[in-house]
Amino acid sequence: MKNLEEILAIARSVGWGASYILRSYYHGALDQNLEVQYKQNEPVTIADVAVSKYILERLQEALGNEDYDYISEETYKSEQAEHLNKEWVWIIDPLDGTRDFIDKTGEYAIHIALVKQNCPVLAVVAVPEAEKLYSAIKGGGTFVETRDGETKPIQVSLRNSIQDFTVVASRNHRNESLDYLLQKFSFGNEKSVGSIGCKIAAIIEGQADVYISLSGKSAPKDWDLAAPELILTEAGGKFTHFDGTPLQYNTGDINQWGGLMASNGSIHNQLCTEAERILVEFAKG
């Protein structure tokens, strides 16, 4: 088995290749008809499927199936649980933010994470329209790479006051309890951003400080969070459940239920405690 540095080099190359394919669809160099279909009320395009195929083929060609299993949003079937038997599992979202891809907001991303025993140890998040790629190995920090090949370490902001914080929120996945929570927090600013990968990138870049997820009828899936979590935590941030417990992946349930808090880490525990208090208040009406 290759070491993590070698594996990351492969994953970064795959991330850039996937970015090129998605941009080709996005800007119309490839088939203009995205053939949008719906899977559990979420849109899926031919771009999702094409990039999923590309990522899986490239990783399997380089790394094989003996040591690894692979979970991709476009190929996952809940009744198949063979991946639970593998210590190392790739968790992939070939197009995070399909609605934003279709609506041409530019706020879509590619997530590639390697999980060992339920925790991400290597991650790539590519943001094609920004022409940036974020990567991390557990314990090694987060790096941002631009299309021209420049790579540098990156850290979250040092802001530590709720009044100075910018919270990044979804345009599409909103509900009454989340709106109530954001209103009661009185953050200094709210910024609408599409995909989760782009939200976490905004925190890493210092353009935002907090992201909150509240599952309603649905919840974020493993592939939505595994790669963004590692690039955030290795950049100095934190990503946990409201009660402070860590996120876990490849547990048999791909849904990440409940309240989730991502932040620059400066007052993370305070944010989690306050979120729980506000939700109790909301429940009492």
C-alpha cells in the first residue's frame, strides 16, 4: 500500500481532472443538455455521472480494490454494505452543489476523502470555478493549490466574537428551525453560499467563520462532509455535532443526522452550547 503522501498526489491529480470535466460541462464545451433527473428529490445531471465514473476509474486504476472500498454518491446503494468490511474507504461526491451547477452560481465543488476506521485521514476539495484545490492529510495541515501550480498552507480566521462572525448558509436547504437559530445567534453577517464544500472553503479562506447544519426531512450524507471536515480541521477549525461529539463515517448509515457545527474553532464549544439552548427554546414555542 502506498503512503499517504503518494496517495494524496494521486487524489489531487484526480481532483484537477474532475474539475476540468465539470468546467467543460458548466461552460458548454461538452453537451449543453445536462439531462437533469431527480433522485430522492435531488437533481442529478450527466455531469455528476460522468465525473463519478472518471474519479472511480482513476482511483481504482492507481490504487486497486484490494485495500480499499469506494463509496460515491452516484453509485451508492444502501442495501450494499460490503464497504463496512474494509478498513480504508474512499468517500466521494463528484458534484457537491448540483443545484448551483444547474443554476450557474459557480458554487459547486468536488469532494474526495479517504476514511480509515470511520475518520477521514486524507481529503481533497476542488472548487472548479475558483480554480482552487484544497487538500489535507490528518496531522499535516491544509494546503490550497491554484491552477498555475502554486501551493501554500492556509489557516482559518482568528476572529472570536459572534458579533464579528459571518455565518455561511444554504440557499436551498432551509427550514424554520434553522432560520430561528440564525436569527437568535445575531451573527454580524450572513453569506449565502451553495455547496458545503464552498461553504467550508469560505471559512478556510477567512471569508466566513461558521456553518450550521440542521437535518429536517433529510440530512447531509457522508460524501457531503467527509472531505470538507478534514480540510477545515487541519486548517485550525472544528466540525462536530452540537453536543461536541465527532462526526463518523462509513457506519452503516450514510446520513449525518442532528445539529452540526463547523467553525473557525475559536469559540466552538460556546457556539455549540448556545445552539442547543436556542433549539430547546424553539421547541417550546
